[in-house]
Amino acid sequence: MKFVVLCLISVILSGCATYRNDIDEGLTLAHEGNWKAAESSMDEALNSSQDQLLFYLEKGALAQYQKDYERSNELLEEAEKISDTFFSTSYSNRAWALLTNPRQSDYRGNGLERVYISYLKSLNYLALSEQATSSSKKQQLMDASLVEARRIDLKLNEIAAQSISYEDLDAKEDQAFYMKAIEWLGNFYQGGRSSDQYEYREDAWARYLEGIQYEKSKEYDDARISYESAAKLYEAGYAKQYDLTPDAATRAWLDAIRMMQKGGWSRSEVTEAIDAHLTPPYKTLLEEYKKHDAEIVVLEHQGFVPAKKEMSLMLFADPAAYSLVLEPLHGGGRIEENDAFRWFTMVYSDATPLGLIANYKAGGAWRAVDGLFNKRVILGRPVWSQLSATGLDGMLMEQPLRITVPYYSRFSLDQSKTGVSAGTFTDDHSLTMTSLADIYLQNQLKTAQRDIYESLIREMIRGWLAYQVQSNIDDQGASMLIGLVSKVAVFISSAADTRNWLTLPAQVRLTRMPIDSGNYSLSYNVGDTTFDMPETSITTDDLVIWNIRNPN
């Protein structure tokens, strides 16, 4: 029996590096713009069944960056099928991950990644339609692009139905004090912080892209609806949440108004919309559109979303206060360690009023100050008695447990100047329309409390099993040796789930330039880098979409 238990422990104590480390070679090549070599490297790094979804996501994106649009769609379609099956999570899969580490469970993705499967597929179909030689094939591919746009719409509607809207969030912030007090108490029980504000509830940029696709297909009323929906989302809270310029909303309103003009709306309706939504510079730009009969749209997908890192915390017992205490394990000085400590203080520490009170009650004024640097879980006498009965209190006093959770280091988006030119036409006014980097960061803030409590449960189970093995061995010397090995193994093998789709861009910048029909060689400058498009024939009423993947 003991042999079986020892074998189980040896399996349970297995750990793993972060996901970023696992695909480091491929990601480094991707950052250099070596897309083909990066994809080859991913084949070996993502060969486990648990990472099957990531395998198709990463390779699907990298295939698009190589302009292999058909193969990219095939890979992303496989990712679509897998992601749809993860709404009903396997209980056994989840339970096994709880006993071992999160990397032992299937990667399920998140709402953003489901949306961006269709987003990339729609861009693939747009690119393929530009390459088509027959009008029937071109139309077929444009229709396929619109199908993906409608899939984006459906997925966003699903997300919105399960989330608090920006309007509801504003209403929540305006509640009376007694309602807020109730919420604070609830938040204290859940970990001290409300996470509603970090939720990925909609995607203004994805709605805007739908508008571009409808406009290119000359479905002007559908384009107006999409642009208007995007504008309202930017204004309602999307721009504020992800630190975007207010001009993103104004840009969307301008395009909605252009669709009103093309769709035959009355002059008075158009004038009313202009006065309500456009600033003087955008009124001037709207007039500029009347002078030209075509347009170039540049979509620059820049950089990469940040990779999650792993933060270590120490869990130890405080019997006098009937509490479990978490403290960050840090050496101080290094940027990464400082970032981890700041994340802990921001997300987990007892730096809330109720947390400080709880620490004060547990040990006076100095203990209250300690709450700025730790997280206390007050169990109370009855629960502590149950803990003592299992031997967990003795285990934690003898050897603290290492708890690991994911976090993000600080980052900043690229702010390089951009410019597009085609013959005598130039435009240096690009707008950052979305920040996927910020969406991922806030998604982690949203799930932070779940992550830490799952990690607490997982490590307490692992530590308790190791403790039981040591306790059941009669030979004192063997017991001490196995106990030491078990403790070290539990300590070093704690792991957090740091997986996400890392080849997505950090941000998307948009440049739209009205232009006369004709033949042009296009160039796009960003910082010290120049991207060129071969000579292109632009016809009357044409909308040329140039999708650029900038790894820098």
C-alpha cells in the first residue's frame, strides 16, 4: 500500500516550466519576424494533448503571417472545433489538474481567443479574395469573410449575455452607500476586490472590423450598424477600460456617417449626426472623402501580447490568530521581483479597509500594517480545529507551502510614429483601436482570485499527501529522509497555468486614407521600419485593405 502511495506522490509532485519557457525558441523566432522557423519550432513544443488548442492557435496565426491564408484557415478551423467543445469541461480532466498542476488540464482558451479565431479567418478570406482572378471566386471569398464577421457578432453576443455591460457597471458604481457596503463585504469574502470592471464584455474593434468588411462588400447599412455599434462601445467604456484614445470613437462615428451618406439618409439626419459626434478635425476629414473616389485602409498588427509569469507565495500557519497567511517570496532589487510584489499588493494583499481591520483584530496595529504585504485567510476556531484534526496545522508550522499564481510584468505599447504613402498621397494619422495586451492583463485580474484559491487547494492536498507518507513510515531515519525529499519536491514543483495565445499582436493600429483611383505602389513606415506593397490597381469606389504584421 505504501508503495502505491509513494508512486502516486511521485506523479503528483511532477511540475513544469512556464508556457513562455516551453515555446521560447519559437516565440523568439516570431519576434524576429522569422515566421516559418517559428512555426516549425512550435510543432515540437506543443505536441501534448493538453496543448492541442494552442497548437492550432499558434500555428494558425503564424501561417497567416507567412501569407499562407488557406492553410491558416484550416488550422484555425481545427482550433474553432476544439474551443467549442470546452464549454462542457471534463470533470476528471479538471480534477486531475487540481491534484497535479494546471498544465495537466486541457487548455480551454477564453472569450477573446474565440473571437480572434474568427477575426483572423475573416482577414484570411479578405486576402484570398484580393488574390482571386475571377469575379465569382472573389465574391465567394468575400461572402466567406462576412460569414466570419457574423460569427464574431454571435460570439460577442454570447460574451455580452454572460457579462455586466458598461451601462450596468456605471449603474453599479452609482449605488447607494448601503448597497456598496454589502458589496464590499461580499468582495472581502471573495478576496477583497471586485473584478467586474476587468471583464472582457465586448469588443469595439471587432465590431469596427465587421463594418470594414460590410463596407467593402458595399452593404452600407450593415456597415453603418457595425460602425455605430463600435462607436457606442468605445464611448460607453471600451476606450477607457483599455486606455485608448477618445478619437477611436470619433473615427467610428465618422465611418458610420459616411455609410449614412452612401445609404441615402436625408441631409438633415446626416447633419444632425455630424454635429452630435464629430470634432472639427473629423468634420474636415469627412469633407476630404468627398474629393476622392477610393480609399486605402491599413491594419497594422503590432508586437505581441505579453507572456504570463509565475509568482511564488509562501503559505504558513498562524495558530494564535486561527489564520493561514500568504506572503510573496521575493529577494528584492530585480525588476521582475519588484513587479511580482507590486502585482501581489495590487491583487491579493489585505490593503483594503476590511482586510486591514481583519489583520488588526488578529494582532494589533503592527499586524494591520503587515496586511499591506500579505494576505490573511482567517478561518476561526471551529475550522481551525478541523484543520488540526487532519494534521495540516502541524505540517504548515513545520514547513510552509509554496503557492504559485500567474501574473504580468509591467509593459508599455509601442508609440512609434507611423505614415502611409501612395504616390503624392500621404497620411501620418494612425489610431490604436484596440490593445490585446491590456485585454489579456485585465482578464488575468478577473481570474486572479480563482487562481489563488485553486492553487491553495492544490498545494495543500499535495503537501498533506506527502506529510501522510512520512507519518506512516515507522523507521525514523527513512521517515525523515522521505519527509525531506517530499517537502523539497512539493516546494519546487508548484506550478501555475501561464498559457495563452502568445502570437497574437499587442495592439492594432488603423490608418485610413482617401485616395483617387489609379495605380500605386504603397509604403507604410513605422519607426525605422518600412513595409511595401507591390503596385496595386485601385478602382473607383474601391476599398483596399492592407493587413500588416509588424513583429517589432
